[in-house]
Amino acid sequence: MCGIVGIWRTSSPKDESPLDSRLLDRMRDALAHRGPDAFGSWIAPDGAVGLGHRRLSIVDLSEAARQPMSNEDGSLWITYNGEIYNHADLRPELERLGHRYRSRSDTETLLHAYEEWGPACLDRLHGMFAFAIWDATRRRLWLARDRMGKKPLYFASIGKDFVFASEIKAILRHPEARKAVHEEALWHQITFAAAPAPLTLFEGIFKLPPSTHLTVEENGRWTFREYWRPWQPTDRPAKRMEDYAAEVRRVLQLAVERRLMSDVPFGVFLSGGVDSSANVALMSRAMDRPVNTFSVGFEDRAQEPYDEIHHARRIAELFKTNHHEVLISDRHFLEFADEMPEHQDEPLSDPVCFPLHYVAKLARARGTIVIQVGEGSDEIFAGYEIYRNYLRRARTYWRHFQSAPRWIQKSAAHLARSLLDARTATHIRRAASGEPVFLSAALGFYDGEKHGLRSWGRFEPSSTLSAAAYEGFNPAFSMLKRLFPAAATDALPRVEEGPEPEFLKKMIFWECRQRLGELLLMRLDKMMMATSVEGRAPFLDTDLVELAMRIPSPLKIADGVGKAVLKQAVAPLLPPDLISRRKIGFCGGSGNMLTPRILRFAEERIRAELPPRGWNRRALDRLFAHHRARRGELSFQIWTLMNLALWYRRWEMP
């Protein structure tokens, strides 16, 4: 795992001064936490292109694996962040084709794979990655991000320079970078807790969407291409539950084993839930020594109902792991709060950032550099209770409502605005207009609430972000077309599946496209890399994701039980009561984390740091008053605004 940066002075005349190596190094070293073990920079002979790299040594610790790295004749140069788990399988084929290796690294395999197969090399990769390759022969820069969005990649056009980096803070080191809030990104961020790709909250700085590659050519032409999509046709006819369970167990075992590729110590984050416990069980099967496990719990016994550390201890004892724990409290959060936005770059309004940082810090202190995590399981196997709630509502009234005469739909939507709370009214309006009703498993502010919370200036708010996602294509590409009208955009064609896809499958697809890639995986990357620890997610192995998308929805939620097929898959590995107990969620969510002490801190920061211009102070007062009076569950909204206020403070946003 590493940090990457680069600059291409695409429009400069030949006689203009070359890139300043000191600028490239400043950008590179803003990412020192992502790569404390080594660093390097390379500038092309003509001074127009520069690549930088900070290295966290995990595979091939030798000097031969240093980056930026070139191919044999120096016509290709790469700076790369990630892990290609099947690189050793690809290497013999590339060697037979005439490629000569100088290291054991996956970086070199990736470089030769591009040299041999071009952009189609992405179809052969199992792993997580964000990288850039300078192709001197074709005079073009090629950037790519992995399928699910595990690794971040940001880019911007600043003056004469095209710049990119693993984190926004490196781009902000450019002397011509300017800080301004992107209004459209902010509109979406306070709903989804993270800005949707390609937007960021920094005006003019963008993130490459997952499963997308970008070609930048010397003539200024940009081409965005989507190369994969988390959608597979549902199996018809379906197999039996026990057959799918056996296949899930086999593919998950392989995914865990793939992620054991490392020349440094590795382990598992163990929460005590089904997903992390399955990781421990399967890793224990594959190893001849105890697994290193790491858990986080609470010092305050008042939070005991949400503290799963005793379940984690039980699993650690069952599998005889080398177990480590850290206990946290309000004090730890308050110590970390002002530092958190530095690592996030832009607000990631998820309270899990807090415990995740401390358990990653524990792993690093114990000498463990690589950690397997459970991210993605609840999305691809439908583990969240909210999925079941939406399915019940769809069966109970939305389906019938959408088939009612149009005048009934319009009348009901009008009455709902007058008589019901904003959220229920929004659901009814969406159902009446044929819009998607489900937006996310965790929502901050709905459209009506946002209009009352803030004035939005020249930006015309729109809630159409999710509409295209349900139709089987990438909504980020409609944004790319609008933001970069001169660029070519090539999204995969719409998926046609015959019968109407299940509502649950649509929800899972949208979660993979937005919440997973832009919030959950970014919190994992940013919080862990802040302590120079790499996170690996076996549940997001491509083979497992594609298998999960083929499994019919009734086998994911069966008899009211979420993740049914996964639970049956891991039943031979884990105690029955662990599999059947109610899901709590890591550390209990924002309702548990927003203790009275942290609530006071949040209110102080929100009032002090959100700019007076634009924000409705009376609406903020009502929000806190309603929360204290327990008029609705508002803790996630408050957490969202607190995270935003901390971001304004850290980055001194206007």
C-alpha cells in the first residue's frame, strides 16, 4: 500500500521551464503516512511529466521494487498503490511472452500487463489498486481505479498542469490550487455522508469513479471508460440454498487465502460479528500459526449493549488467536476529532472512523501491517435491517400505490406534504412519480430538510442522482458528461435482465455504487493509512461479488433473516448462537457514539465553524432542540454536520 502523485504539464510550450522537482516532492511527501518505508520521484527527460511515490513495503521488500518503476526500455513508467493478488499467476505468462523481470513485485507485473494487453489488462487483475502509467511512446497518461473503489484516486486540472494523487491534501500543495466548496458535492454529501464520484467537496478537484480508467492525451483529450459493473444476471433457474452456501464458502475461502499475500505480518480486525469471525475461521484454516486479531471496545460500561468485545474474545479463544484489544472512550474521540478531517480529506460522516483509527493504531503498534476486514458483506449479502424494512414497505403499499391511477398518486403526494413528516412524504412523492424510493442504508438530510437548512445560491439542487443507478448503469458517467463536456465517456451498456430485477438487488447495486465505494471503503482506506496499515476486504473479492449478485434475493433474506445464504455458508465454521444473534453494527452507530459529552462538543463545533453566510441558524437550533427532546432519531444528522464543521475548521474553507 502506498501513496502516489503525478503532474503533467500538458499545454506548456517546449521552451517553457520544466517541472519543479521540489513541487513534486512536496506533493509526494504530503502522503508520507501512506508510505513511511521509502520514497521516489521521476521526471521525464523533457521535464513535462513527473511521478512521485511513497512506499509501504508489503510485497518484495527489496530495493528492486521501488517506485516509480519503468519497463525494460524506459518507455513506460508507473506509480501504483494497491495489491494485485494474482500477480504470481500472471507472471509466467508474461515471461513466456518475452517480458523480463527485475523484482518479485506485483508492480512490475502490472506494468508488463499494460505493456502486453493495454487497458484490457484490468480484466485480468484480482486486487485493489489506483495507479498511473506514463506511456512515453504514445505521449499519454493512463489512470485506473479498482472495481469496487477500495483505493482512492483524485485528479485536477490546475493552470497548465494535470495533477493526480492518492489524497486531496497532496493536490492542495500545488501553488495554484484554490480552496472553495463545491455546492453540488455539499448538497449530496449531507444526504449520503460522502460526496458521490466524480465530485469532491473541493471545487475543481475530482475523484475517479470505481471501475473506471482515464486516458489523458497530449492534445488535451480526456477519455473516461467504465470497465466493470457490480451487476450479474440472477441465476435462472436458481440452485438450492445449500448449493449456493457451499459455493459461497469455497469462494470466500479462496478470497481470504488470496489476501494472505504478504512479506510482512498480517491479521484480522475482529468485532465478534459473523463477517470478521468468518475471516478468522478461514484464515486459521489456511495458516500453520496463530492468527493475529485486533478488537476495539468501550471503557464506559453504559455502552455495554453495543460493545461486542466479549464476543470477539470468545472467537479469539475458540481459534486460539494472538489477540489484542484497545478500549476507547469520549476522551479518545475528543483527542482525535480535530485530527480526523486531516486524514479524511473531505467529510466522511461515519462514526466508525473513530474506533477504526484506534484499532488500526493498535495493530501498527503491535507490528502488524496488513489487516483483513469484513467490509462489503452486509451490502452484497443484504445484512442490514433497513433492507428488510424497505422490502416490507414495498410489498405493503409502494407496489400497490405505484399501480394506482395517476390522480390518486398526485393527491396522496400532495396530502403527504401537508400531513406527514418530511421523510415519509418524500417516500410517497418518489413512489408517486416512479422515482427510486431507496437511496441509502444510511441517510443524513432529505431534500426538503436541506432546503430549510441552508441557502444554495446559484446551484440548482437536484435529487436525480439515484434514478439512473436502478436502470443498470453508472450514474457517475452522467456527471462526467456534464462536468467535462469535451471529454469522451464510454460507459458499459445498460444491463437487460428479462424479468424486472428484484427490488433488493436494485438496492444492493446502488449501495455498491455509492455508499460502499465512496464512504465505507474510503473510511477504511483513510483511517488505516493514517497509521500506515493496509486493509484488505475478502468479501469484496470480484469472484465473490459476482457470485452474490447472481444469487436470487429470497436466498439472501429468507424468513426475515438477512445474509441467510452467507450464514448457512459459514455455519460449519462458527458457533450457532453467534450466527443467529441480532446484528448490532460496529460500535452501535451514531446513536451510541453521540454521548452527552460528544453531543456538547458537536453543538459547539457546528455553531462555531459552519460559515454564518448560507446556513440557517434557526434550523440548526431546531435540530438540537428536537434531538434533546427525542423528537426523532437525529444523531446521524448531527454527526454529519459535526464532521462537516470539523472539515471547515481544518481546511480553513471559505
